[in-house]
Amino acid sequence: MRDEQKQCMGCMQFYDAEYDVCPHCGYSENEGAQELLHLDPGTVLQGRYIVGKSIGYGGFGVTYIGWDKKLKRRLAIKEYLPSEFATRQVHHADLMIVSSDKKVKQYQDGIKKFLKEGTKLAQLTDIDAIVHMYDCFEENKTAYIVMEYLEGVTLGAYLKEKGQLTQDETMTLMIPILEALEKVHAKGLIHRDIAPDNIFLVKDEEGKLHPKLIDFGAAKFATTSHSKSLTVLIKPGYSPEEQYRSNGDQGTYTDVYALASCMYKMVTGIQPPDSFERRTQIEAKHKDILVNPLKYAPDLTDNFVIALLNAMNVRIEDRTYDTQQFEEELLSFEPVKRRGTSIKKIDFLRWPLWAKISVPTGGVAAMALLVFVALKVFSNPVAAFKLPDGMTRVPDFVTASEEEAKQWAKEQFLVLQQSGAEYSPAMDVGLVLSQDKAVGSIVNSNTPVSVVISTAEEKYELPDVTGMKVEDARKALECMGLVVTEKTGSRDGLQADCVVEQKTEPYTEVKTGDEVTLVVSEGDSKGGKVPDFTSMTYEEALKAAKEAGISVVVGEKIFSRTEKDTMVQKQDVEAGKELKAGEAVTLTTALEWHRFKMPNLFLKSEDTALQLLKNIGITPELKEEYSEVYSAGLISQQNIKHNVKVEPDTAINLRVSLGSKPFEMIDLRKMTEEEAREALEKKGLVVVVEYGFDEKVPEGQVISQSVDAGKDVTRGSEIKIVICSEKDIIKLDDYTGQDGDSAKKQLEKLKLNVQINEIYSDTAKKGEVVEQLPAAGSKQVPGSTVVLSISKGKDPEKERREAEEKKAAESKKIVTEYRSRKRETTVSNDASLPGWTLYNTTTSWSDYGGWSGWSESAPNQSDAVQVESKTQYQYRDKEFTTASQPELAGWTQTGEAGRHWGEWGPWSYWNTNPVSGSDSREVRCQTVYRYYHYICPRCGAGQPYHGSLSYSKCYPQFGGCGAYPIGDGGYEEKLFTTPWSSAAATGVYDKKMINEEGIWFVLDVLGPETGYSYRDRSQIIDYNFERWGGWSGWQDGAVSGSGKRQVNTRTVYRSRSRSQVTTYMYERWGEWSAYSRTPIQQTADTEVQTRTVHE
């Protein structure tokens, strides 16, 4: 009987109650939870699922064996249990969340993603080779997923026992996984964690193995919305290289690589090499370290091998795209084509050992879906320990592309700024050449890191600096990156410290790093009268200065289209003035007009850019703008591209970076340390936290901030905040240069946490402190963390490489060889000529075309456009009218026009009172007869009553209501012109009546009377009005204005155009000559290239 049995919480099987230990698995009923955070065995969820012992756990979850009381079956129960954010009291089911708004939000986001993953897994219950999910819900302030319980072994454990499998065995096990993944991918999901330990093998009743893919999507909910340190799970040897990169593109091909790697392991017994190491070797132009599986398994078919290698290609572009393509190649009867790996750019970065996160292994009998978490991995070196909040590590940006450097800086919470560009013969263009922060050093988040970008070798035409002061000559040459050397010489008439001669001729092509020798004068003047140097050449001016006993110096050289080369244009001391010994006249001389190639000014300083343009006679227009990328003072944009031909009067526009745009500092008062840090880091500011005490400020809140609220700050600015603390305040000493172990002990004595960060250093001895964070002088409290960067000594790889380069350079003789090509020219009527470059045009005018229509818009007259104009007129006349009212809408009243009588009104009722007539009243007189009626108070009908009404009735024949007695009503009398004789008999009391304006009865007591009636009329005033009528259309004929006519005018224009007939002049460089060791002089028509040959 089941009542006499116990259920084992270790395997969920039943056994006799007399035993204390399960005979099936050896689990003791007295065993409790394996970890304090875990649920007690026997806990019931949803009133249905019994929780057993834990069978697997990681940083974000735990999985228990379970029992479904309703369906009587074993299952696996996964609980969301992030130890970073939650804890649990012993023997309590509810989780307790760490009391921090930020961590509560992280925890809640994790639950949502956990349940969302359960929902997605529920979509896969129809796929046989995927572990099935039965239920998901929230309880105990966390979430659970209930899934299929599997018995068997992992593929990893199976391979440990078997070693290698045949191709057929591998295909039998993996084709179901391939087909299952095809359905998974069709639902928009990817696994991202396929490895031998995540493929479970279950035996059926006949002993046949069936694969099940488990741990689906484990990496997906290892990251929360706020986490800075959690990312995907890495399986070295099985994870493709895109999973090693933060925000790497992942898709169906990601699972294809991992699955192919599993199959490689199955047929060879060898774990594949790390994908990131493979990429590094290929980028360094070495052989791919992936060994052909035929070396370990010679019986494999060609198609199987090629399909496997195609699926394991490092680059996504070369790799098998999805499982369907992979399966087709594996099963193809036609020869499968090999797709090679082609890594384009050398990166030199190696995947750090710390990032090769160990893979959970083991052959437990029961496995279920687990959640794992890993520290965030970057494709640049960072430490294995977790840095304190607000700190980060500087990656090795050197050799990274600009986009990679930006991404790495973003991932490491650093502010990357480009501070310049330099040429390096050993570096490809567009890569980071150097950085101002040491690789691996620990800095505060949002710290600016300046990098110099490698640029192409730059070539210039050497300017003419003869006669100039040597410091000005140096500026003109050193802005080109030239190495300037000086020799002493003399020249009569030339001031001391001026250039007598430049050993390399002007306009010779030079490149960055070339050496230029200047001969500098020693001479001095005795004094004398200044001659008129204008219209002299430079050589003539020197001769004249010598004869006068004075000296000259060339201050400025200006390109001229008209004046002869070196012609003196002006002098700063007027002719005839006496000069003392040592004084000199500054000359401005002409330079022959010349065409230059536009220099590359991008990322050069403003001063360097201006000097380079000054060398070719151009004064640019500068526009300043804020930039979050380029350091202040650098050229961020030029409107004419590098190497485009320009002339000294070419208009050049440059944009100069002002650096980051300033914004107002926020008010941190009343904020906690965490709130202030989060607010500042969100603004991109560097946060430096120190501690102090103020009795007016609550514990943990900001006492002060180094920049007041409202003041301007920029991204990357350092903001020091002082937090109120009742703990002892510790002022940090300067530990740089001290022994690392000694510094660590001193800090630990102060009850400070110490983390050691080892970095290479060219200056510090091994074991010495290179840097510390927080810095010396910072005020901290017990429990604060101090990071000490300890020198590992010099980088041995760097020393070895430099030594080899030096040895190789010393053992070789360097020879310069030259080759040249000539400038060719031609003329054409075509606007473009393939293979030629346009350098000049001549033009002539065609005949004018037809006139345009007339328009009020005035076109610009030019040599190409002829314009005519004329005046047009429009007018409006005054209109007049009259009206009998004093106001008329839209009109203006001008006075009275006259008066007249209006129409007569209606006649009044007859009355016996006499009425007089007038111009405004008309009267009529006539015999009238009196009538009366009594008004019923109920219905209002007229009745023939004149006296007592006690027994009177309201007669219906008179329109009455038949009421009896009629009651008290109203009595009326009225005069009519109808004689009584015309009244009709009523048959009631001998009464007669008329029906005029109601029923009236004869009242003949007084006899006929004389009656009067009248009607009135009014006098009407007529008013004059006027207004302007509508405007006429425009007309060409002149129109005159008057008091009754207004006139407008306008000017209209028409134009006609003509075009230029252009003749195009083209140039091109001919073929290069062969290299020789005979030096060749560069000229405007001869281009020279050199190369260095090591013998």
C-alpha cells in the first residue's frame, strides 16, 4: 500500500516506510537542502508539484527533481534564484530581495526574462529532440519552470567513455538535433549554448539512444536591464567567435558552428580549438589551427569532412548559414564545395585566458534546464576579479579599428576621444596607434581616454623658406612632420638667424619623417640708409642691402599670378630711413603661382592645419563646433578632400572641434551615494567618492560636490562627491613606487579592502605599485576598496620584438632607390576623358536664347544672363450709393442726400374720440355700431351675456365649452362698421351677432355713433456713401491717378541666357620608370617615388 511507503526526495521513487535510506538511490530522508538558499525537500508548489533535492545550480538558478501529484510523474523544477540580488532564510520558501531600488529593478527584470523564456520553451513542446516544458508560474516572490525529467547521460560523459564515434553513429545522433534546431530557428529562437554537456542521451525500451537538447537559451536571462557585468555563456571550443564579442551578431549560424564542433569532437575524440584563437592565428596570416578531422578519422567521407569544415568557418560570411544547409551538405550525393576563411584585417588581439570560462561538466543521472551566468567578456584584456562600482579597466586599443575602439570604450564605460593622427609604417590606416592610458590600468568609469589614429603616409611639396627667420622656417617644415637640421653659413645682406639655403629644392616632394637641412646665417649689419627694395628680386635686394650696410629678412611670401618669382612687393621700413647696427628691413616677396595637392588636415591641430595651408598660400574660413569624438582644437572636417588640386586663392572651409558640449551640473544634495553616482554616470561624468561627516546631513547622503549645481561641465569631467559617514575617515597615502605586498598590508591594517591589478610597466620595477585608485589624499572609510596596479615588469613580448627589430636593422644595409613618371597634357571638347584629370578650361559665349516670361522676381544679371524690366499699372475707381440707414458695411458715409416720407402704417381700431390729421397721420370718420361679448373663463369663447350670470351657460353654438354656470369671466365692447341690421339672429334671448374677429353681439342701447380711425407714417433720411472698387488687372500702358482713381505700379523682369563653350585641358601621369639608385629631382612635371631596400 502507498500509505505504508515513503517517497524519496532524491529520486521520487517510493519505498517501504521502515527504511530511512532510499534503496533505489541511497538518499537519506534526513538530508535537507544542499545549500542554505535552496528550498527544503518536500516543499509543495502550486499545491501540485513536490520539490525534491537540487540536481544542479548556478549563479542565477537552481534545478530540483520534482513530482507531479496530479499526473503522478517525475519532472524537473527550475527556480529563478539570483544570489546577487536575493536571499532566503533557512526553512522559509519566500525569497528576500536586497533593499536597493536598483537591485529590485534588476531582480524584477530577471523574473520577466525567466518567465518569457519559459513561454518560449512552451512553443517547442512539439519537437521531440528538445526537452519539454510543462508549466511556468510565480510563487514565493520568484518564478519557476516545470519541465521534462530526463534519465541518461550527457553526450560529454558518453564521449569520455567511448572516446570516438563513427560517422554513422554521429549522424544517427545528430540528425534529430539538426532537424529539431531547424524548427526552433523557424520560431525565431536560437540556442546559443550547444555543447556536448547540453545534449542528453536517453535510452528507449530497446536500448536505442535518443538525443535531447537541454539548457536552451541559458545565456538569454543571464543579463538584466541594468547589469554591467553579465553576458552570454561561453563554451570554449564550441562557441563561435561572435559570442566572444559584446553585441556580436548572432543567428542560426551561431548554433550551426556549435553543433558542427560537437560533431567534430564525436568523430575525432578531440575538442576543437578555441574559435577566437583560430581567428587570431588567421588574422596574423598564420595557418588555421583547426586540424582536418581526417587526421584522426581517415574513414570519414569527403562530403562529411567538407560539410563539417564549412560549418566551422570562423567568419560568419564564410560559414554554413543554417541547419537546413548544413543537413543538405552532410547528406549530399553531389560533391560539396569547400568555402574558405578570409579574415581581412590584422587585429593582433588575443583572447585572454581569464575569459575562457570553464564549462559545467559531469555525468549526473538526472539533468534538466539550468541557468548559468558568466562575467562579461570583451575582445580586449580585462581582469578576472570584479571591480568595485564606478571603476573600470582600460583595454588595449592599439591596432583596433575606430569602430572597435568606440565599442570597447562603450563596453568599459570609458569616454573615447581622438586626439590626433600620425603615420606609422607598421600600422594600417584607420587603426589606433597609441593611447594615453596604460593598458590594463584601473580608472573611474567615464574617464576620457585619448587615442591617436594611424593615417596614411603624407607627402608634401617642400615650401621655399630661404630668407626667412629660422624659427618661421621650422614652423613651415615641422608641420609636415619633417626632421629639420641646421648648419651654419653666411650671406651678405641677410640678417642673422635666417635661412641662407635649403639643401632640398623648393617644390620637391617630401614625406613625413624626411630630413631637411637648412643653412642658417651668422652675419650682422653695421647700419645705414634703407634703399627702395620694391620691384627688386630677392637676390637684388640682398645685393642692395650689402651695399647700404644693412640687412634684410623675408617676413612673408605671397603667391602672385602676375609678379615675378621672389619680387619684393613691400618693405616695412620706408626708403631713406637710417638703420642702426643689428636692425633689419622685413620684406614681403612674391612667389610664382603654383598648384598644390590639398593636404590632409583631418585630426591635425588648428595651428598645424593653418601652417600647412599658409605654406600653399591659403587662408581658410574656420567654423567651431562641439564634438563628442574629437578633442578640442582638432580639425574635424575639411570641405576639399585630400590630394585634390588647389590653388592659393581656393576657398577652404575647416571645422574645428571645441570638444564636448558643456551642460549644467546637476544638484546632488539630498541624494544617497548610489543615487548621486547613478545620476553622474548617466551624464557621462567621472565620479570620485570620498567620505566625511556633517551632523546636518543624514548618513549616506551627499555633503558636498566639487562642482556647484548650475555650473558648466563636460562629458568626462571629474566630479568629487563627499558622502556623510559616521565611520572613521581614512586619508589614503601615496603608495606608488612602494612594494605591492607592503602597500597591501598597510591598507588592510586600515581595514580597507585591497584588490591587486597586475600590469606591464616600462618604468616601474616588478612588484612596485604603479597606480592606485582611489588616488592618494582621498578620504575613505573602513570597508572601502582600493585597487593597486602592480608592475609585472617590462612586457617580455614587447622587449623581444624590439630586440629582434633592432638586430635586423643593424644587420642590414639600407639603400634608397628612385623611380619617376612624367606629366602629360592634352586638350578635348569632352567634359570627361577616361584616364585623364582636368586641370584647366577655356570658355567662350554662345548666342542668347529666348526670353523667359515676365516675373516680379528679379534674376541676377551676369555675363551669362541678360535681364530686362518694365513698369506695369493697375487701378481702382471710387463707387457711390445712397441708403436710408446711417451705416452700410464696406462703405463710408459722406452726409445726408435728402429726406422722404415712408409708407403708411396699418389703420387703428375705431374709436369715438375725435382724432386730428397731419402730414404724418391720415384720419377717416364713419358711422360705427357697438357690439359686445362675454368671455368664458374656461374656454375663452364669446357669449351673449351682459348682466347677471348666476344661471348662465357657455353655449357650444358660439364655440363654447357648455359649462354651466359659466362663472366670472371678462366683458368686452368693440366698434364695427357693420350695421346692426346685418347681424344674424342667434335664437338665444333674441340676440344678434356678427363673426368678425370673433363672435360679437349687438349692443344697441346708445344707437349708431360716429367713429374715428387713423394711420401714421414716418419721415426717412437718405445718406450718401462711397468706397473704392476692386483693382483692375496689370497692364503695360501708363495710368494716371486722381481723387476718384488710385493707381499701383510694379516692376517685372524677364531674362534670357547664354552658355559657355568650354575647352577642357587634361593632365595625367605617365607610366612609372624602373627603380634605380640614381637620385631623381622632383619638379612640377616630374613625380618621384622612393623605396628603402635592405641588403
